[in-house]
Amino acid sequence: MNPTLRTAAILFSAMALSASSAFAATVYTGDTIEGKKVISQLDVSDLAPGQIHKFLFKGVEMGTGQYWYVPIMVGKGVKDGKRLLLVSGVHGDELNPIGVVQKVFAELDPTKLSGAVIGVIGSSRPGVEHTTRGWLWMDLGHSLINPNRTWPGIENGNTVQRHSWLLMNQLIKGNADIGVDIHTGGNGIDFALFSFTDSKDKEALQLSKLFPIDQIYLHQGTGGSLAAALVAAGIPGFTLELGGPRSFDQDMINAGVRGVENVFSYYKMQDRPMGQTAMDRNALIGNQLVDLFAQNSGFTEVFVKLNETVTKGQKVAVQKNAFGEIVHEYFAEADGRVAIIGTDAVRERGVDVVSILTNSDKCKDGGCEYTGDE
Amino acid sequence: MNPALRMAAIVFPVLAFTASSAFAATVYTGEMIQDKRVISQLDVTDLEPGKMHRFMFRGAETSTGQYWYVPVIVAKGAKPGKRILFVAGNHGDELNPIAAVQATFATLDPTTMSGTAIALIGPNRSGVENISRTWTINVLGGEQVNPNRTWPGREDGNTVERHSWLITNKLILGNVDIGIDHHTGGTGIDFARFVFAYANDPESLRLGGLFPVDQIMEDPGLPGTLEYALVKAGIPAITTELGGSRGFVTDMVKLGVDGNANVLAHYGVVPGPVGKTAADMNAFVGNDLETVSAVAGGFVTLLVKLNDPVVEGQKIAVQRDGFGDVVHEYVSPATGVIAIVGTDAATDRGTEIATVLVKRASCNDGQCDDGGIVP
């Protein structure tokens, strides 16, 4: 190795070291918005203990060169402990998750907390503004990007990919030990109290079981989802589904809050008793989610309710044309429980009519890969 | 009058006085965004003379309770003089105006100016981000509001109405003597080099003539436009049209820059001569717009170009269906010049195919309408 190369090698190692200790400090841009300091990087270890800190995280720039700012709350405990990440609004039409994060922080006393809680409120900024699942990106007119297929993001990717990259690398990594990405069904569907949990991550399963939900779907992880990116980064995490889109449903919000309280109890972040968990609710742990997609278009009546037990061959929905003539009938393709129902009566080809959580032999080694939209 | 009423009568004039001198001060919210101070109210008399000032103006709140911030540039001259407002991006898909106003301000030297230039870059925040004419509000699943029908705004109106009200009352009134609202044609149409000026305001007509355009419409005033709201508030104003939508077109940007420079020179804000004007371009001055709208769906072939003179009855466009069969032929409804052409070949019923600027004796004094579609 010649001297130049050797110097380069030394420099490179030094740079690599700096990169790995990137969370040396919270970076304040000097901007303040709505009385909150703007940060471009978070290091929870910087923050004063026993307090709730509120920031606006500088995300990606928009088409005009202005920026999207994501509200962030950090409850920093007075003792060391687990650092829990709670994310809401990766899909902008899913509002119960925002209600959960806001309520958790409203009730949080950081002087009685060990560890930290990091809340992300509405990460898909344009999605939340327009109550839409997709993030409107201006390439070739318009396209709607599903943010929950862009994680862990790409540094020099498109707007949404870069936004995910910034959140993952400047906010989440190095600051979170465990994470919950909170969702609901999207526009036109309703979801049971449900989790998507990566079967490869035992702690993610444990975390899921702490929530008072009715169904746990163990699967192979969905590429591009925040939950998969957390697990890949060594942060046990899962996707929680709390009902339907658009509004605040207090029962669903409370289920999320009770689950977070159970996480506090289990990890000794707070001195509190364990409340009702998934196991107390006799939750079904399944390994396959069978989606019944519309085979035709028309007005659809669904005969089953969420979490109802169904048997294979049972008629679950009927679809009619404008004259009231039946164009298709839908039958359960497996024994299991209803996880998702379509709520928009007008159902186009390819949209979800009913999804059933089940256990199948072919998926028994860690669950089948999930390829649906949720 | 009982004592309480008398007291109220004394208090009321005091309150009214306070309201009329509302621009007592620039209000800094204490926020900083991209190193710019955020203001919720502007008073240019507060600002240091001979300097360029940059702010983020806090507009209406978004549906999440965050806010839209509009970039504002104030070039305050070393000496007093006329205060001129340049607005770009009232419609979000009209981009030449933004380049023109940015280029104008890049050349300004406030130390040699007498008076003030104020720039509003993209007040329709939602529209500029989405490159759309309208501002999408979150009512009943989404509704698109044309911001240039909301001026002077309403204090407790919907998001767009309130945004316009804030800009009118907290930024424009008390700070502006002359106003220019720069536009282009919207998505799917192309506009000639054109100015709308209110027919009954000689100062606005003079202002319009300072732009080296090919066509001027002496308009009757269209309620809800920024131009008309300014004129009604005693501020001479015009609407310019600088070509087509979406892109930066060098010639059209230059038209805006040249006109802006003429305005600044004419009012003595910037030293120097006035350059080429509408009169030098031998501009056609009309007082009526006749719009030809599609009466069927289909692919449209235009037979005329912008600025072409046309006579009443002249065939100007042919529309065909998918098989290439003619479904309709369009003729000019009047004699005049082509001000607007449709550029999207696939044409829905009711959309614009072409618009003709017409001069009618019967329309003197702004008695005719504006075709109902523009600006």
C-alpha cells in the first residue's frame, strides 16, 4: 500500500466511524415554527430528562423548495430504560393513530418514566392534509405514492423516499429500541383490532401481544413497510391496525393507548400494572391473510362483521349491478376470522371485499408473504 | 343618551381609529423558517430603508393546524416613493410569473430606489405545490377552490377565503399604491401576451400600457379577482397574462421582467428610462372576450394561432372522434384577434377551444363581459 492509499484508508476508517456515531447531537436548524424549534436530526440523549420536548422535524423539501415539517414529541424519562417509538400518519387518511399518540403524550408524566417515548404525528404531511393514503408526487402530472412501501427510504430518491430516509436515519435509528407503526384500514375499508407482525422477530411478537387486539398476523414482513425496516434495523417493531379511516374513534384510540400502557408496564418504563392484552382477548394468531378481491364491479353487500368467525365456503358478500342483478357472490376461502371488510358499497374490480385471517399448513413456517395493499 | 351608551359612543370612535391605522407595525411571530423571519402583518414603514427584506408571511392554517407560509420580498428604497406590489402564483400552475418576479427582484438595488417593491411568491401555496390552478380544501372529500375568485377574502371564510383576507388586510392594504397580479393561461390553454386593465380606472389603463404586450382588454372588473379587489380598494391594478402554464418560458418571463422594469421606471422607483411598451408593440386594445367552448367531446385541431386576426364566421377549429370523423366545426363568433387557444387535444364538453379579443363600440366604458372564463 502506497502512502497516499494508506492515508486514504485511515481517513476512510475515521469517516466510517463518524458515520456510525452520526447521532452525536440533536441538530437545531435555528428555525422556529409555531413556537417549536426545528430539528434536522434528533439525539434523545441530548435532551433534558423529566420533560416532554416538542419539535418540528425538517423533512423533505417540496416542489417550491419550501419544506415539510413533521411534529415530533419526545417524553424523556428520568431514568434509563427502553426508548419506544410511536409512529402515526404514515398513511394520511388513518387518523386514530394520531389520536393515540396525542393521548399517550397528554397522559405521560416524564418525571415518572424510565426510558423515552418518541411520537411522530403525521409523517405523510400532504397525505394528512388531504386525508389521503397516498402522497401526491408531481412526476409526469400526478402520481400517488404509498409511503408505507418506501421505507427505509433512499437518501437521493424521490420526495417520499427521501422523506422516509430522513426520518429513518436522522430521527429513528440510534434513538429507538422498540417501535409501533400505528395504522387503520384505508378509505373504503374497516379493519379489526389487528397486527401485522414479522414472524422472524420474537420480540416484535411479544410487543404485539401486549396490545388488546383480536388478531395477530405472523408473516414474512412486507418490503417497504416501516415495520419491516425497523425489524431490519434491529428495532423490534410491528404494524398495529386500529379500525377504520378518516375519523377519531374513541374505542379504537383507547385500545391503542391501553396497549402502549402495557408496553410501559412490561418494559418497566412506568410503575403500573399490566392491563388487558391480546391473550386476554383470546386473540387469533394466524399465518395467512386471505384477501377476497372484487372479481367484478358493482354494488356490494357484505354479510359478515369484523372479527366474526367464518367457515370455508360460507357466503360473505354479494355484488349487484345497477339493476339489482347479482354479478358475483363471494365465499370464504378458508376457516378463520374476518380481519377486513369493504365499507364503500361501490366496489371496483381488484379492491378488497373481505379479508380473512387463517392458519394454513403451507404458511406454517413463519407465515406466508403478504402481497396485499394494507 | 344614558351614561353607558355615551361611554360606548366615546369608545367606538377610538376603536375605529385603531382599526384604520391597523398597520401600526410589522408583527413578527417569533418564528423562523429557512432563516427567514415569520410575519403575520407587514408595515413597510417599519423596515430599514435601502435594504432588501425577506419574510415568510403566515397565511391560513392547514387542516392539521399547521400553517401555510408565503415567501415575501420587500425591496425598500433609500428614499420614499410609490409602493408597488408584484404577485406571482395566485394560480398555482402559472409559473412564468414566479420567474419574472424573482428575476425583477434579483436586479433591484434598494440603495438607489425611491419607493418600495413588494413581491408575493406563490400565495396559492397548495396550488403551486401541486401545480394546479386551484387550492384543494378538505371539505366533503376534497373541493377545488379558484383563489382568484376569493379576493378580497373573508376573515372567517373557508381556508382560501381566509388566506386571501389575511393577505389583503395584513399585507397589502396600507402598504401598496400600485398592484400587478401576474398570470398565464392555465393547464390546457395558451395565452397571448396580454393585460387585463379595469376600463373605468385611467391609472390602471396607463399601468397596463407599460407592459410590452400584444393585446389589452379594458375589462369591466371581475368580482373575486385580486385585480378588481385592489382597484376597489383604491389601488390601481392590472392582471397580466404571460403565455402558457407550468413551465418557465424565457420570452414570457422576459415580458414580465421588462414590464415590471417599465412600471418601476415610470413611477420613479428605479432610475432610468421606460423601455418598450404596449404602444410600441402596436397592441390591439379590445373591450370584450368571446370564448368558443367545446359543444361535444373529441380531439380538436386548431386552425388559428395566438394573435391571428379572425373575422366573424371564420372556421377556427375542427373536432373529431376516435375514428377521425368530424363531430363539430367551430367558427369565430366575432371579428378580432385570438387571445387564447386550447392546447390539450383531447377536449371535454365546455372546455375552451379559443377566445377572441374583440373591440365593440357598444362595450365602451366596460359594459361587456370577459367571456366568463379568464383570468
